[in-house]
Amino acid sequence: MNSINTKLSFVALGTFLRQFTSNEQVPHDGVLYNDLYFEKFKDLIALSQSHNGWFTPEQVYFAIQSWAEALQEENLDQWLSQYDFNKATSKNVGLIMAGNIPLVGFHDFLSVLISGHKALVKLSSNDQHLIKFLADYLISVEPRLSEYLFFVDGKLDNFDAVIATGSNNTARYFEFYFKNKPSIIRKNRNSAAVLDGSETHEDLIGLGEDIFRYFGLGCRNVSKLFVPKGYNFDAFFKAMYEYKDVIFYEKYSNNYDYNKAVFLMSNFKLLDNEFLTLKEDASYASPISSVFYENYDSLADLQKRLENDAEQIQCIVSKNLIPNSIPFGKTQKPELWDYADNVDTLKFLATL
């Protein structure tokens, strides 16, 4: 299938998605198939929390708007400009998706279709509906995509390559099961922030977005802080107060109460503001409602540490303290070319 037609169908999808924000959902003139899909999508967003308790309307709208911004023709052209799929032979690519945050597997879905391959999609039980809906919309825009897009309920068969996302535990099974096929196997990763005390109040509010968006469930959420010895957390907690209402969401509140109780029963020293705990810990993976932190002596030593731990880290946030770090507040707004685990998905697909 012509890659230009596929690209334009995703551009049309982006135009459709731009009608849906947390503030308003108003149909725009000229948007394809609004008569069939607009009200249905509003209803699906409203029902998403019943499908997955973490998928509140606010979080789903954020994910939708992130993709609405990404699926613009200039962004797609910039992303695709360094690849050539015209001579590629279409292969069957299995996609085993995660479901920790809304539409988390959509980048792989987009990558497979736009590179001219067929997608055999196995959805997570935690995110069964949103991607299927967007797939239906794409097929209405470009009916030939129905020959390239298949959802799999049972065992994944008849695939030439696979992209699978899961935990460190499931990754071991993936690596064994798919050992004879070209594959990208993604494991657990977490994100970290490096502070030096020069951050503004606005910087730290942005850091709060990196911590609390999607309730901290994404691999791009900051779950670990590196701070200089003697760092005063007063400014940090003052900025975090912006996100105090998170404690009114029952699932988050239950996690906060439980994890805090476990820490206290283990006699761990905590910093606490009644909706977020900070615990000094060498691990990168903190539980929901908690962030771990460590002190560093020098940025040079810390950079070496981060390089050694690269396979555990998805992204790093700082105020230009670490090379290639992301600005505060931007972790959940990756560009199309910001690949998970720094593995170039389109390059992989181009070589099949």
C-alpha cells in the first residue's frame, strides 16, 4: 500500500482527535466521518474509567491531545524523511502492547502501518478499546488498511517479526518464545530527574507534571530524584502542592496509604506532604505515590552512574545538567522520533 496514503490517513486521524480536549468537545466543520465517530468517541472516553480505573477522563484527554499534536503532516514528514520504505516487502509484525497508560502502544501501531507492514495487534487487557476505535476510524478513511491491520485475541501466529512490551519478568518469556524471529523486546524502565537547587518554582511545577501525569504509571514518569548533598526539599514540596488534588482520586489515595504504611512499618525515614512520599533509595522504580531520591557528590560522577544504568532509564529530566536531558514538564510529550528505550523502531522495520 502507498505510504503516502497511509500517512494522510493518520493526518486525518490527528484532525479528528484535535476536536477532543478536556475543556470542550465540539465537532469541527470538514472533519471526515464525524457523523459516524464523533459522539461514539465522546462516549468511549466517558466509559474509559470503567474499563480501567486509572484511565480517568483527564488522563485520556491528555493522551488524545498528545497524539493530536503529533499526527500533523509536518511532524510525520520530519519523522519519516530519513527512512525509505518504498522497496520494503510487507511483513507480518506482531505487536504485544502494554496497557499502563492510555494509548501507550500507539507509536508501535503507527510505526508498523506507516512503514508498509501488516500489524497483528495483541492488546493489553488494560487498554482494550481506545486503539481499536482509532483503527476503525483509520479504516473508514483508508479502507485498504483493513488488509494491513488485524487484532489477535488468542495466540500470536504467522508473524515475521515482533515488537513486545512488558515487565522484566514477561520479557524473559518473550525473549525465549521469539528467539528465532527479529524482535524488539521492551522491559521495565523508569525516568529520573537531576536537580542542583537552581530550579525555579515553574521548573519544579513542570517536574510535578513529570511525576504525577498518568498517576506515575508510565515509564517516562519521573520516579527517582538525584539531588546534591544538603539539598533542601522545601521548594520542591511547595511546587508539588500544585498537584494536591491527586489524593482525592481513590485508587491513588489507596496506594498512598498502603505504601506509606509499609514504609513506616519498616522504619524507613520518609519526607511526606500527605499525598507524596520521598524515600532515600538506590532503586529507580518507586511505587505509586512515592518518589525515591539519592544524593550525589559531583555531576561528573553522577553522569557516569547514569550511563552505567542506561538500560534501566527511559529518560532524564534536568535544567541542562545532564547531556540530552529533557526539560521539566516534557516527559509525557515525546516527539515521534523519541523512541522508547532509544531503539529506532522504524530502522528496525526498514530492515525486515
